Amino acid sequence: MRAHRTAQLEERLRAGSEWQDNGLVFTQPNGKPVDPRADNRAWKALLRDAGVRDARLHDARTRLRRCCFSKASTTGS
């Protein structure tokens, strides 16, 4: 998350006055919310290109959150 935050701050600088601060963690390069349809299309393309079976992006996010929360709980982070 720290690396993502650093990258987002760099995007914010590049966007200048075009940046829209919505307090979001994941955004388009101009700070606007990610379009869920475009996000889903990119996810499906990623799965197809990787030769991985189709899965809902929501399910992957849920599993990732559970994994990260579980790891943080055991490490005390």
C-alpha cells in the first residue's frame, strides 16, 4: 500500500490541476473513480491473457482482503 500511495502521489503531481481529489485509494490517473465496467474488462483480459479460468473480480478482491487481513492479524501489523 505504501508503494501504491507513492505512485498515486506521483500521478497527482503529473495531473496537476486536472487531479480530482475524491479521497479514493484506487483511481484513474486524474483522481477520478475507476470506471467499474472498464475495470471488469481489464480483469477479464488479464485472466484470458494469463490462461486462468474466468472469475469475478469481486471474488478476487474479497479473497485478497481476507488474506491481507489475516496476515496483518498474525503479524500484528
